[in-house]
Amino acid sequence: MNPKELRIVFMGTPEFAVPSLRALVAGGYNVVAVVTVPDRAAGRGLKSRESDVKVAARELGIETILQPEKLRDEEFVQAMQTLQPDLGIVIAFRMLPEIIWAMPKYGTFNLHASLLPQYRGAAPINWAIINGETETGVTTFLLNHEIDKGQIIGQRREPILEDDCIGTLYDRLMNIGTSLVLESVDAIAEGRINPVEQPQSDDNLAPAPKIFKEDCEIDWSRSCREIRNFVRGLSPYPAAWCRLKRNGEEVATMKVFSVHTLQTSVKAGVGSIVCERKGELGVVCGDGIVYFDEVQMAGKRRMAIAELLLGLRNIEECHFN
């Protein structure tokens, strides 16, 4: 079948999905509808906010935009049936019920930001950096009953650079994922795919669970490399953070966006502050010193550590955690 004749339903929510949607439309593919989350109140004024995918869909002139609260609602199921989709594409959306993912003639595939079967879950890019991986990538796979365990259609590999953070790697994977989505659509339409089964067990595989605020607190007993990877894997969002204390009492919290490290023997205890040179602030960790580069104190803007220190007095009397 001609790939451009496929009736495609595109499902997604955040920025990560937008380049693929734009590329499909620009390439002349027949995107008959977009499915995304309902508008949500957000921000200080609790104004209604549309998803990135919905904004892009309107800009692209896609007339049918579905925003179901529940994916099993009869009204949504009927709307999907009316569309008579040939192919579903899912990028950073929600877990679909079988009645939806099995509806298209050629099934539904997902774009996942890891080299499956490794890093199944909600935060694969974060965990790959946090765990110190040197390579990751993107995978397209056919949806089935299990999360991220469907047959693999295609993969693209991408190195993780020493200075990568979640922001830089996210952008590269978003772009290479776009070309993989188009290739996968063409291969499916033309009958050229040879789906590869994944191991269904998670044993001996690195997981990628959703990350919550409490997961982002820095453990200063860890090694220099582990802490630097932790910071990189959470920067700029949701951001690693730590507690600044004086005499055992918490005086402030601080988000940490970038650090550099020195592996060395230090007599001071873990969490102790090191101020050897003007404009520098270090913290003793498990095997050396972690120096802050860019941070944000609670209630303040993001800034370089030298600028922050101009407004901090008696920092030597404090410690972290």
C-alpha cells in the first residue's frame, strides 16, 4: 500500500511528539486525527493549557482533535471507529486499551526513547544518563497488552556524550525519533517489517520508572561520578536538589543544574562545605568533592554559583543534608 494513503491517527501529548507529527503532515502522510489529553488548568492563574501536540495539530490544520478523559469511553471508541484508521502512532501518550490499539488495520506502534528492551518505563532518557550509560537510542514497536514489550519494528542508536544532560539528549532523540517514525510508517505500509520479539521478563534489564521530587534529592555519600550523572540526568527538569543546613536545621533547599567534580581524599565528613577559592562552593561526597556550577535557591532565579555566593553570608557555617 502507498504509505501516503494510510489513514493515520496520531496520539501524543508533549513536545517530544511534535516533530514527528509535523514531519508526517509535511511529508504528505494522511493524518486523519490527533488524540491528546484534555486541556488542563495550569500556572498561577490556573488558565486552561493545551498540550503541545494539540497546539501543533491546530497550527497544521488537522480538523479532528480528540481529547478523551477516559480511553474506554463509548463516545471516544465510536469516534475512532468512524475514522476507520489504518495505522495508529503513539508518542509519549497514555497506556491504550486493546479496543483502541488493535482497531487500526495495521495495528498501532509506539516511539520509545531507549534501546528496548532496556529502560522500559516513563523516564528512559533520565535513567540512561543517571546510570552512566554511554549509548542509548529510540525504538519503534507494535503495541500489545504489556507496557513497552511489543515487537520491535526499528531502532536508531545515539551516543550519550560526557556533557549531555536530559535537555540536550532529549532534543537529539526527538529528532532521530522523527526519522524513525517515518521509516516505520513506510515499512509497515509496504509490508517490509520483520518484527522482533522482546523478552517479556524484566530480569537483568535496567528499568525507567517515573521520577518524583523525592527521588531527585542528592545523596552526598555517593561517588563523584554517580552524583554528576545524577545531576545531568535530571537537568534542567525536574532537577536534582539538596538541603542546606546550619546547626542541623534546614535553612534552604537548592536545585542543582550542573556540577564538576574532583576525586580526592578529604578528611571532612560527607556533606561538609569546601570553599577554597573565591566564587567556588564544593561539597564533600563519597570519594571527593562536588563543585556547583549552576544552581537555583528556593524562591530565586537560576544562576551561576559565583553570583549566588555574593548574596550568601557565613556559608562556611553550613553543611548539606
